[in-house]
Amino acid sequence: MSEKKLPLNESEFLKKIEGIPTPFHLYDEKAILENAENFKKAFNWAPGFTNFFAVKACPNPAILTRLAKLGFGADCSSLPELLLSKASGIKGEKIVFTSNDTPAEEFRVAYELGTIINHDDITHIDFLYDALGKKFPELICFRYNPGPDRTGNAIIGNPVEAKYGVTKDQLFECYKKAKALGAKRFGLHTMVASNELNGDYIVETARMLFTLVNDIKRELDIDIEFIDMGGGIGSPYRLEDERIDLADLSAKIEALYKEYNQKVRLTFECGRMITGPYGYLVTKALHVTKKYKDYIGLDACMADLMRPALYGSYHHITVVGKSGLAKDHTYDVTGSLCENNDKFAIDRKLPKVDEGDILVIHDTGAHGHSMGFNYNAKLRHAEYLLTSDNKLVMIRRAETYDDYVKTLRFEGAEVEV
């Protein structure tokens, strides 16, 4: 069973947020850093172990700089993520740039920054070579898609249907081609599941990669310098979910490492499991209504957290100050977008909710604020950090109307192209 707690007791929590406009996202610094340290310690047997934090999970420099101080790198998927990582003190080979239909300009910047470029398509090799003016990186990595040999899950999909990665035959051709163009150092990456809570699935991913490392050495005489296991370690969103036992996971991977006579550096790109459980969407009940069902209308909407609408994801909800009361009411918990799937919960058992109650939606520290959007001209809300010394600091202000219209050209101010 997972435990869903606020970072402070409920009365302290209400006092701490008094006067702060809702909704907003809140992160618990102490818990995030302790969790990150525990991840590192679990794999301290692995030479050069690194977690490239998935920037897409929580792209805020207040988080990135703190993780960088622990030795974390960054996993990036776009030019802004590259620049944000650099500005947060993460540089060079501490950054993995995982390409996915990537423009030439972004490849050039990734190369100039000295990052590890991780290709997920064989055609990107020539594309990169041309983009760099007939040059090629000394260090290159390829993303492997095992196709029918592995199963995915609801978030990442069936590998056969996935747009990511190269097939096994293509993988060997990729290394040969990259070596011919001047590559001298090589990495191997995969990402075959997302939000996985079965540790043995991650162990089998390690077995798959260790096997490939040995096959590549035998067939191509190429030494793989590091393997990137991807992210995939899940977060226990539901009360009945069990968190992966990192010590057990690490011990099983270490046994395989020795069995397969490995010397490669082991890396991950976990984001969700680092910050996810220690982020909260704080919101207020604006309306409590009864139609064919009972509804709680919040001042947050799916523009603040789209996972329930996108994936049907569960997020636990606490009605602050009422957690000791019986959950004897059934509600759909909704937002204000003109979309009927703008619901954080359907038929959720909660205590009786009154207008003005503060609700906290749990486990929003990854893919919460970062997946926000401006549909219906909704303005994106602020982010706050509860620091280790119990201060509440704003780490991103809320958007304003001026922010929203800043890039527009009103009549009479159009720019001819």
C-alpha cells in the first residue's frame, strides 16, 4: 500500500498556503532530494552510475539545479530543454539528447553543447552528418525498439506500434554506419515501458541490453561504453500500488551485470519516480452541484493536469481538513474547460465537500504543470517549492493575460512575411 500524505499536517498546510491564489503546483524539496539520493545509493555498485533526469517531467530550474548538485544529468527532447538544462548547470555529456523527428538546428545545438546525441531512427545518421556540415560526433547512442520481443504498456504502447527506436537489424547497421562516419564511442538506449511498478520488467530490460552489448561486441567488435535503461520506473498513484523496491531491483541487475561479464556504465533517465510523488496540485472547490450526478467544480482544470483526461489516470485527492471524515459522498471532480473529459476523478468517494474547501490532488510532481496548455485561453498557474527549511517560495509565477497575448499581432500591427 502507498501512503498519500501532505508535506505538512493539514492545519499547518492551510496556514502555510493562506493568501496564495489557487490553483498552484507545490513541490516538496526535502522529499525529492531524499528520494534522489536513495536512487543513487541503490546503484552505488555500478561504476559511473548516472540518472539523466527526464526534463519533460518537471522542467523548472529550481528542481534541475538541485538535482544537478547531486550529480544528476538531464534527458532532453527539444532545444528549449537543452538550453534550460545548460542554464541549470548541466552540461556536456551530462545531457542526453534523445532525438525524435528532430530539426537540423536542434541537432547542431546539441552537438555544439557536447551532449550525447541519442538517435531513434537509422535515417537520422545521414541527416545529422549533413546538418553538421559533413561531421559526425565522436560519441553516439542509438535507441533500440525490441518490437515483438517485448510488451509495452498503456502509456508507451506496444513496441511494434511505437514510433520510437530502431529494429535489431537496423541497430547493428546503425553502429557500422556511425563508425564509418567517424564515431569512436558508443551508447545503447531503450525505453520499453512507462510508469512500470513491476521491478522484474526493469530487470529483463537490463538482461536484454546486456545481451545486445555482448552481441554487438562479438559481431561488430564495437565496445558499448554505456547503456541507458530509459525511465519507466513507476510512481504508486493508487493506494493499493506498491513502489518498486530499489534495493531488490539493484541487486538483481548487479547479478546480471556479473553474469554477462559487463563493464558498461549503467544509466537511467528517470523523471517521474524522482519528483512525481512529491508534487501536489492545490485547488479550491468553487461549486458543488447536483445534476444527474454530484459534481465538485474546481478552480483547476485539465490545463493544469491533463493525465486523467489523456490516460484515464488515477490521482488521489485529499480534502484538506476533512481527511478524518467518512468518505460517504460520491462525486465527479471537474474543471472549467469546454470539454466533457475535463475531470480529475469520476465517481470518487470523498467526504462531503463544501464551496471554498481546499482540495489537494496528489502525485503531480511529474507531467503535471509541464503538460499544461492554454486551451480556452486558460492561463498557466504558478509553481511553489516547500524548501527543506520549511519556507514556501515561488519558483514560477502564474501567467497573465499580457503573457498570453505577447506573441499575437493585433489588427494594424501585423508583420508581413
